[in-house]
Amino acid sequence: MCLRKFRNVFQGHEQIRRSNLKQLSSLRIFGALLLISAFGLIAACSSSDEEAAPAPAPAAKTAPAPAAPAKAAPAPATAPAAAEETKTLTLVLDGVGSPMYRNEKATWPDNMYNYYFGFQELLTKWQPNDGGFRNMGAVNDDNCEVPMLATDWSYDLPDNFDDPENQGTVTLNIRQGVKFYTADGEHSELTAEDVAWSFNDAGSDNPNATHSNAGEAYSWFKKWEAIDTHTVKGTFREYVADWLNGGGAGISSICGDAIGIVSKTLFDEIGEDIMTTPHGTGPLYVTSWRPNERIEANARTDHWDNSPNYDKAIYIQASESATRSAMLETKEADVSMVSIQDVKGLEGKGFKMHDGLNQVLGQFLYMSGNYWSYVDPATGEDVPLRKGFTPGPDHPWIGDPRIDGDTKNIDLSLDDNGRFNHEPMRKAQAFRRAILHAIDRDLIAETITAGYGKAIYGGGHGSNQAHDESHPEFKDRWKIAFDVELAKEYLAEAGVEAGFEFEYFCPQPTASMEVCQATVGMIEDNLGLKPSIASQTYGSRRPTMVGREINVIWQTNWGPNSTHAAQSPGGTIPVCCLWPIGSGGYNAGIESNEFYNDYDSTRKQEKGSPENLATREAIMDRWYNWSLGGGIVEVPTLIGMNPETVDSWDLKPFRMINSFDTIVLK
């Protein structure tokens, strides 16, 4: 009944949506254009003649020719010389974020916009290849260490890593002649001091850092040092072989979440104002940024790697997917992140969908508040109870491993069926499993993703794990079956009555609101519970993650998916940061020293070796049994293009829309 009811409701809503789409879209576009015109267009700041970069650069664009003056004689005036047409690229996206240029405080996803939108650059970039998801190219540690701002690097490593005070060093040579730009144009030249400060401020030498990668910056490296103008050295705190990309969350590879290179010179000039002062070495430089609304950027003509073929780019945020589809359909946009439900209709009208994006995002839910670390695994120091550790009837998904409240005596043991032996842990596990088994993933994939997505699974941690069926390490026992009767049995074991109310956090724009609504509806219909959706921005709640205060059930897009499955098997898991760390950083609301042990054991193993694969399988068995989270569906992002204006686009197969500098306008 529930499945039929959900399908009928969805189909009814879909008929209404399609019948009203044209009218709604027109209204939304009119409102958006009215808002834009009210603010007015901000004139781009002019810049002085740029110094040529050492790499060959395309010829500078010709300035518009001045109009010929009218003749004094009564004879007919000569027509003014035609000015060169200015090319402007208009992009309509689900989010443009806020400017974040102080690495101490830069958070995901806004920090990633800086380099994926073309404003910043990183140490390394991606090597095109024929592997990976849909043969678009594998995105993994083997292909994500091509020189970008770093031209080469070398290691000085010990024979073994038993001595925590001798984990080795890496020395990098930084590309010469690279220029930082601000809104005023050329600012300063990139140096090793900029690189060292970028990483140190992000966490390597800053205990106050809350950068998304602060955990990696601190856990992997001590203070970075500039040896000379273009040489920088990093000293490992804990050696990690894949530190550059880190499986998609490393130090500074464009393939994933990373630390962008910012200007120490600019910071010395303006101090804390650098946070909201866009700057970088990328092929585009920002002239105006209205947070969560609109960005305007000029194209550089002297970039060391690639100068765009257009003059200006405008990035517009439209949070509703129907609006983005309509703006493409009315040709207000050259490129737009359209609603997945509108793809077939738009293709029928001649619009093109770019198939080069690897952004297949796994919608994953975390049961946060399960903070089970009471001793720092690296230092042995006591860790105070986290503010978000609130086990009890108001948070039945939070388990308490302490025996009689003693943090020195905890029980994480499991029986032969993967159930916790300690009663408070067992009851919380039962509630979490009730939630996970009440979700019909296949139905959500069929309806909400219009058949483009599919079910995914998972355990304690979503990112880069083998909980997608196409992953070579996947085991059938990790599937989370849709089973309403089993879910009700678990709910009864948990002792939670029908009508129980709780918050379900769907951060925007990182969580699919359509998937959130479907998931919450199934939990309510199948279990009689009363979840309510909270949809604040991810950034507004991130301080509760850094502070280990978050204690709600919440959904994000950092789950297992087909693109992860296309990576080579094995490696270090988890990369970070589900245990106490010495510098602030992202945490999903889950901590256990077992996660640290998982990381510490796999980081020392040869990737993909029999030992590594066996260790990972045992780890993921435990994560599945703990049931601290679970996948729902993967949702591919399809990018619509106006074929009348866009000639080509070298879109890279990353997990976020990127490479706008490679778009060629007609």
C-alpha cells in the first residue's frame, strides 16, 4: 500500500508540475530578472597591462575600436567603425556560495567554488585517461597528481614509519611567473610563502582552523616552510602516500575537496578583509560577488595555462531546479544545471546535455550525535563529552557505550549477528536500522531521479567506500533491504512509539530536497514517526559539526556512488575525521577511535594488496553493522547547454561542475 500510495502521489504531483511548468517558469524568470535589474550591473574594474606569463599565452584580445568622429563638412558622415563584440558567458547554477579567501575559515562547498569556477588554483590537476565511470576518465590518486602550481616534488622518507617524530618530508618546486589577480587586475607574483601560508593557515600550523580540510592539514603535516622564493617543504606529522588527492579529500589536488592557494602578500596588506576579497591565480578573476546570488568575473588574457575565448562570465544562483530548466529553455542561460525530470523534454527541443560530468552524488544520511571517543587516539589525553552526545528518549538513535557512565569502561562489542551486546547501544542500533529499512530506495530512484539514479547503501561513513553495487569490493550482504515489517520490529525493540517527532536536516544546496521529501514521507508512512525537514544552508550548521555539537539525523551528498566504484580498489579509509583531531574540521556527528584505528592500519598498507582489501572488508562489515548511516540513492547532475551559443566545453569528470574557462562560445 505504501509503495502504491507514494507512486500515485508522485504521479499526481508530476502532472500538476508539468501542466504549470511554463507559467511558473515565466514568473520565476521575470522575478529573477527584475531582481537583477534592481541591483544593476556592476561595471568590471579595468586593469593595467599584464606582464606576460612564461608559458605561451594566446594573443591578447583586441580592445574595442573607437567610433570615428563625425565630419565637419555637410557631406554624409562616415559610419562609426564597428566595435568588437564582447562575449559573455551566462551560467545558471544551484549555488554560487560566498567568497571565502581566508583558509582558516574556508568551508565546503564554498571553498571548492573558488577553484572549480576558475578563480583559484591548486598544486596538482587531473590527467585525462580512458578509464573511470562511463569511460570519461578515472578520477583517482593515480591520475590527480599532474603538475599545476607545483611543477615537481621529491621525498625524503625514513625506512619505516615507526618513529612518530620521523615521518619524512616532501619538497615542492613552485611554478614561476604565475600572477595573483584581484578585482583591480594583476596584484602580485605567486611565491613559496603563499603556498606555505595557505596550508599552515588551513590547519597545519593553526589550531583555530575550521577549513573543510583542516583535519588532513593538521593530521598529515606539521608547519610548512618556504625554503626560497619558489621552493616549499612539508614535514609529515603522519606520512600518507596519497596526500595530494587523498581519495578526493587531500591537501591540494583539483580532483576533490582541497586547500586552494591564496596570497600571503594580500593578507599582509589588508588583514582579515582577505576573507571576502576574491583573488587567485586562475584564468578568471572576480569583479563582483553577491553571496548566494550572483558572481561576475573577467577572463584573463595572459594565463599560464588557458585563457578563455570570451570576455566575461556571469554566474547566477537559482535554487529551484524548475527555474534553472526554464532559464535554459528561454535561452537566458548558456549553461544551466537543469532539473533531472526536465532532461528528456529539453533534449526534445534541441538542447544538449553534457555527458562529461562525473557528478553522480550519493545522497547519504548520517545519524549524528554518536560521539564515542573519550580519549584522543594519538595523544592519549582525555576528551571531554561532546555537546552533541545526548543519548536518551529525545535522541533514540544515539547509543551510549559507557558502562554506568564511565568513559574509561566502554563496550563496542558485537555478537555473531552484528548486534551490539551493550543494551543502550543495541536499542539505539535498532532505531537506526528501523529508519534505514523503512526507505524504498528503488522507488525513489525510479520516480525522483526519473530512472537516471539508482539505490546505494552504506554504513558508518559515506565517502569513497565500497557501498555501491558496481564497486569491485562490494558485498551483497551490505545491501539495506526495504522491509517495512523488519523496520517495525526494530522500532518496537528500540521502544519508540508512533508519533515520535524529530528533525531531519536537509542542508542546502548539498542535499536533494526531492530525495529528502521522499525519504521523510516514507519514514512517516511506514513507521508512523513524525520527522520534520529543516533546510538551512550547510554553512549555517557547519559550526555545529566543527564543534561536535550536531546531533540530528541529516542528509548530504557525500555518499557512495558509481564514480567511486570506478576507482581502483583499496586504499586508506576513512581519510578523515571521525575521531578527535588537534585542529578543527568537518565531522558528520560521529566519533570513535575505531575509525582512527581503521585509518592508521590501512594508511600503512599497499593500496589494493590482499592484506589491504581484507582489512577494508572487515572494516566495512563493522560499519554496516553499526548502522550509523546509510545511502539512499545516487543523483546524477545533468548540465544543459544552449547549442546556439556553446560550441564546446572540456568539462572534467569531477564531482562538481567545473572548467568554465574551457567553454568555447560561438
